[in-house]
Amino acid sequence: MNKKAAMITMGHSPRTDIIPDISALLNNHINIVHAGVMDEFSCEYIRKEFIPATDEEPFVSKLKDGRMHAFSRNAAMDLLQNKIDLYCQQDTAAIVLLCTSKFDNIKCSVPLIEPYKLLHNTVKSIDSGMKISAVFPFESHFISMKESWEQDIKLNDSICINPSDSLGCSNIISHFQHDKPDLLILDCLGYTNEWRETISEGLNIPIVHPRTLIAGLLNNIL
């Protein structure tokens, strides 16, 4: 029996830079539906009307122009809840948020996969005193992401590498080669399956990676 999983990005859909990696790992009976919180709005409108407040950490997501944009988290949350409510009414078996940010007070009547919880709970469940390091995507979020992890585990080291950096994969390997962790977290959905495999082989260590974790959980629950 076919099952429908809605994948919601905070920006515009479809996220053709992310979803093919996940779908390649899914069981054949799982069908993906693309959705974006900002699908109803143009890039120009978003840049003008969803300006982040100075005291909030914005969402960063890709829009139809192919660029990453920062926009107001507070303004986007009601739109996200509306999108979730819509898909809960459309025979959707599960919903995936394509963002590793932490979300609060989201309501959903079907299984909801939040990559933040999935990443953090996975690492906490296997941490037995290992040396753990992490890679984060954006300088603007580096401190807050590092602090969020340090509430759960002890980080040995962390660096910022943008997923669009053509030298990013080799830079990660080079950086951690000198103080190799027992486990490395790639904390962004922008990091590809190919990056995960290359880094794991280059450092000869396990990698915690949101795309593969999402696929594994969907296969398990659907």
C-alpha cells in the first residue's frame, strides 16, 4: 500500500537539491509530496515583508531564485502550522520538516519528523563518552547551534562550512584529520549523501547526517 510523506521546506518548494537524496533511500511504496511555507509568495515579497527582527534568529532557506534567504521566524511559524494542518487533512501518512532548526509548539495529527529532535536524540542515545565534533552551515547561526548541542552533549570541536562551498567536503576532512573525532555531526540538510560518504571514508569515522536519518525513520514507520 502506497504511503504519502509531505516534505515541507521553510522557503520555496520543490527542494530538488535535497529530496532526491532522501527519496533514493526510501522504500518503493513511499511517495513524496513537495511543499514550501513560502510557496504562495514571490521572492521580492518575502524579502520586503518577512524581514527578521533584530532580536530573533531567522530561518534560512532556499527560494525560487536559487539563493538562500533569511526571513522572519516569527512571521513564518503561523504559515508553517497552516501548511501542516493542510497536509494532515489530505491523507498524509507522515510530515517531514526540511530544516534542522528547533521548533516549539507545533501541532500535528500524523507522525512529524523534526530533524532537530532526530539529530539530537540520535546522538544522545549513542553517546557513551565519545569524542564528538560537528559541522554547521552558516556563520550567523554558528554560536546558537553550537550552544544548542552543548546543552545535550560535550562537543570536542566544531566548524562552519557552507553546503554550497565547492571545497567544503575536503576542508572538513582536512580540519578534522589532525584531531579526529569518534563521531561527526553534519547539522544541515544541505549536506549531501555524497558528502557524508566522502567524509566518512576520508576520516574513517561514522557520520550523523539528517538526510539519511530521515529516510531511515520514514522506512521504519511507513
